[in-house]
Amino acid sequence: MKNTVKLLALAAALTVASAASAQQEKGTWLGTLGINKITPKVDSGDVSAPALPGTKTDVGSDTKPRFAIGYMITDNISAELDLGLPYKHELSGAGAIQGTGKLATAEVLPPTAFIQYRFLPANSVFRPYVGLGITYAMFQKERGSGQLTAVLNTGGPGATFKLDDKVAASFQIGGTVKINDKWFVDASVIKTKLKTTAHYSTGQVQEVRLDPLAVNVSIGYAFKGW
């Protein structure tokens, strides 16, 4: 009888341990906090006439904190919402105006919703995943420099501009490494197919394909319910 009780107790303990170790099973919430670097892969169109033919734009990178909240719909399928602070990018001359320096700055807030597929069992130490998402790129605080005015409106009032907000598709590949039953490390790479239009106060327009690449590393916490 004593041996039977011991075996039952051991089986119960193993069951609890197995359940606790299934960090990313159905019904689990996943919260992550880390850093994210966004680097646009720019393919710039020309500023429309009367600008100098070949007047193009390049866009610099920026790094900001990243916060994401995810939910395991099944043991392998999850939904994730990526949030964070606005990224501030520096715009500089390219093409025919290469070397003219900083033309402007602009901020973008790109919240993204993903549906992900996570490979391997829920209790695996390492779980790679892929995701397909929708990004809404909201541009704000566009500010032109004196150099922008010199390029577009020499001798005239300061040139300003506005970038169109856009919806874009995002593609994600990443993985998590379990530290213990609650904590994990998450890293992913996200490619977004994003094109926008700049509208200048001089009446000129410019199409710019940004197609940013984001690389992020975060620490995560897994929990059930609120």
C-alpha cells in the first residue's frame, strides 16, 4: 500500500511538473520587453519637377524599446501585438543630391498584429516560429531642415512635408529559449513591405519604398489568465 501511495504521489508530481514546464501551451499569455532596431532598405523615387532630376532620399535607422503581448490560441498557433515608442529617422540626400547631408527628420509608430506558428511541443526549451502580420505605419513630427529648403525652394520660405500613413504586410521569423517555467528569451527578425508618399509644401511629391528590416531581442514572461 505504501509503495502504491508513493507511486501515485510520484505520478502526480511528474504530472504537475510536466504541466508547469509547458510554458507556451494553449491559453498562455506571453509578455515581452526588449529592444528593436529598424533599418529601412530604401528604394527612393525622384522628387517631382521642378526638382533636379535624380533628387532622391535615404533614410537612417533607429533603435527603441519594444513591448509585445501574445496569446497561445493553441499549443502551436499564437497571436501577438507588437507595440513601442515612435522611431525617429533621419532623411538625407541621395542620387543627384548625394552628400547634401540631413534634409529632414520624421517619426513613425508602427504597431503590428501577427498570427504566428510555433514549431515543436509546448514544453520545448527552444521553439522557433514564423509569423504573418499587418503593420499600420503612422508618420508624425516631420520636420524639414534648411538643407531641404535649399534643395526644393532656394531663396523661398522654409520647405515642409508630410508622409502618408500606410498599411503594410510584415513577415516574421524568430525563436524563444526557455529560462525556467515562467521566463524566456525571445528574438526575431521582421521584414515589412512598406511604401509611402512624401508631399512637400512646394507642391512636389516623392514616392519612397522603405521596406524596413527590424531585429529585436527581448526578455519574456509567460502566465495564465489575468
